[in-house]
Amino acid sequence: MNSVTSSWRQRRQAARTRRAIDEALARSSSPAMRDELLTLASTRSHLRR
């Protein structure tokens, strides 16, 4: 049961992170900031695996 809870928490955290990055991308004012956020999102996805 503990591993199920842990997996659920990890999925919820990943979803929150994706939503936060998506919101930041929508608010970004410059292409450079957008690129930085996309780099951050890409790096986080590689670190999670």
C-alpha cells in the first residue's frame, strides 16, 4: 500500500509542476524567459526518471 501512495504522490507532484510551468509560460513576457522555462521543464523531466 505504501508504494501505491508514493506513486500517487509522485504523479500529483509532477502534475502540479507541469501546471505551474504551463502557467509561467503563458505569463512569460519574452522569448528568452520562455526558452528558460522550457529548459527547466525539460531538465526536470529527465531528472525524474
